[in-house]
Amino acid sequence: MVIWAAELRRAMKSGRAIVLLGLYSMFSALVLLVVGFVTRELQAQVNAKLAESGGDSEMATQAAEQMHQGVLGFLASNDAAMMEALAKVPIVVLIVFKISLFFLPAYIALMGFDQVSGEVGPRSMRYLTVRARRSSVLLGKFLSQATLLVGLVLIIDLAIFIYARIINDDFAFGVLVLNLLKFWSATIVFSLAYVALTTLCSSLFRSPAVSLVFNFILLFVFWLMDSVGRAVSEENVLRFLRYLSPSYYSGNLLHPRLAEFAMSGAAYVAFAAVFLFGAYGVLRARDL
């Protein structure tokens, strides 16, 4: 706990948290603006075509609802239970959530690539390990990164939901709060494995730059495994590659059924445990 508190204070005092918040905010705002613009343009085109064909407001509402259901079905993989649970959530929130999950691992890598290598390179790690066990140092650094990420994600998610409430009058406050907690929890569960992966990559090398490059390489490999595993037929043995990628299990993080969510959550906890044990093994064997 001492290491965790000290690392968290250092991260806050260094100004890194402000920079990371700014990057996350800029990215989320850009996605919101693009998605909002595209949505408005599509709706305007639909309304214009209905007006040309003599359609009334009821037909326009039906067309908008059909478009909403189509996009929702695509984002929820046509899962009926998930579509029903997310029916009251604005599409813009769902799209930002899906896009954020794609870029969040890279963001996490930028956030913590030097958490261990930044101490091992200049050999300042030896002063920490004199007063604390290596496992305690590693766990403290992991928890400080996770805590910082929890706060940053909560701030951004809150801003996204407030924006969605402003542009959607039918987005009730109770629904907003419930789904804010749901989306925030899903993002944190998803992020656990990638925070642990960044800790592992940072433990493998003495140079923070090399740790960052290797982290990005692993993220690409995981993405490629997931993509290939999904693309091939069910008879192809390569389909099993997707099960080795953390991103494969993100589909049910918003599922209303507890069993479905628990399976995804357990997968991310398992990945995080494997990466952390690997990081501990490397740090334990390293000559500091």
C-alpha cells in the first residue's frame, strides 16, 4: 500500500495525469463530434427523402427507429438480450465505447510503459527493493497505474454521458446513472489485462523506449490473432487463435445476463494474472 500511494502521488505531481486526461479527452471529443455529425447527416438525408416522397412525421420516426435498431444490432452482435438492455442508451455512447476499447490498450501503454523500466534502467529500483519486496514494488506500481486509469476513465465517461443527455432529451437521468456505472465497470474490467500487460513489458527491458515499442508489437499481435480467428471458418484450426487474445472477450462486457458478463470478466482477470506473474518472474530473476 505504501508503494501504491507513493507511486500515485508521484504520477499526480508529475503532471502526467493531466496530459493523459487531455489526450483521452481530445480523442473522445473527436469521436463524439464525428459520430454526432454523421448521425445528423444520415437523419437529415432520411428526412429529406421522406419529404420528397410525401412521408409524414410518423414515417420519419419509424425510419429513425429502424436505423437505430440496425446500428444497435450491429454493435450488439444481434444479441436480443443485449439489444433490449441497451435500447435506451444513445447510439453515440455505444459507438464511442466500441471505438475506445480499440484504442484504449495503446493509451494504457503510453500511460505506464516506464513504470518499471524507468526505475531499472538508472538502477534506482535497488533502493526500493532494499525497503520492500520485489512483489510489493511490482504490485504497488500496477495498482497505481490501475487507480489512475480508473479515475481518468470515470471523468471521460461522465463527460460523454452528460453530452449524450444534452443532445437526447429522452435519455432519462436514472437510465444515465445506471448505464454510466455499467459502461465504466466494463471499461475497467477490460483495462485490467492491458495494464498488467504494460507492467510485464516494462519489466522485460531496461529502456522505457524499448518497453513501449515491444508493448505496441504485442498489442498488434493480439489484434491480429483476434482478427484472423474471427475471419476464418469454424472448421479452420486458426479459429482458436481468437481465444488467446484479450480483445475477443470484450463482446459480453455489457451483457445483461450475469453469467455472460462473468465469463468475460473472468477471462480478463486470468489474462491480468498471467501477465503479472510473468512480470514478477522477470523482476525476481533480474539483477538490479
